[in-house]
Amino acid sequence: MVPFTICICTHNRAPHLRRCLQSLVDHMPEGMTVPVMVVDNASTDDTSAVAEEFMGSLDLVCQFAPDPGLSRARNVGWRACRTEYIVYLDDDARATPQWIPAIARGLDSYQPDYFGGPYVPFYLDEKPDWFLDKYGSMYLDRREGVLSPGEL
């Protein structure tokens, strides 16, 4: 299996981070350990305490990014990454049961320079009227594989 680290960059969103990390605990495949890195992007809330709650449940390390900005936090993450691949997961996202195995299979099969995949929105409350289902990526007619030249 190709090694990868899941990197979650966060700034003052401890409740979101807790849900995100719990989804990784809930959906980590049996017998599989994937390193998880939380990059605290200059948070002033209890982000670090939330991350520490998951130290025993996940192979988790924390990094601190003192300069605000998602790109800066992601750069801190990739500089600290010790695996061949880094997978960014937003702090307000949730891993699904298929997510980690799909990443592992795709990396093993293709050894890509970079990769991405579909996302499915979820809502803390009711879906906003203005958010159309087609804004998600699941409506695209995509299959697993390498993109053709010129395909985005």
C-alpha cells in the first residue's frame, strides 16, 4: 500500500474539527493505520484541545501554522509530511466509509502525481434553498482512472 497522510488545516473551528476527526475514527478500515496531521492555523479557540482528544484513537500529530491563511497552513502540512502522499481533508468535511480505502486503492493502482475525487455535501441544518444538488460533484459522469489529455 502506498503511504499517505491525511492533513486537516483548521482555524478557530473546533466543533467542525471534532466532527471531522470523529469521522476518521469511525471509518478507519480494520487493520489499517493512516497518519493524520492537524495543522492549527493560529487558532485562539480550543482547537488544540480537540485535536488532543483524538491522540489515542488516531495516529495523530499536530503542527502549528502561526501565519493565518489556508495556503500557508497547507504548506506547513506538506513540509511536515513524512509519507509519499498527502491528502487534504477540510475541517468541515466528513470521511465516509469508502473514502480511505478508495484513496489507498487509487494510489496503489495509479501512483499519480496528484489526484482528487468526488464530494458529497452534508448539512448541519436543512439544506439552503440556494444550494442546488448540481453544485456537488456527484452529478458528474466520471469513472475512476487517469484523465485524458486536455480533460479537466
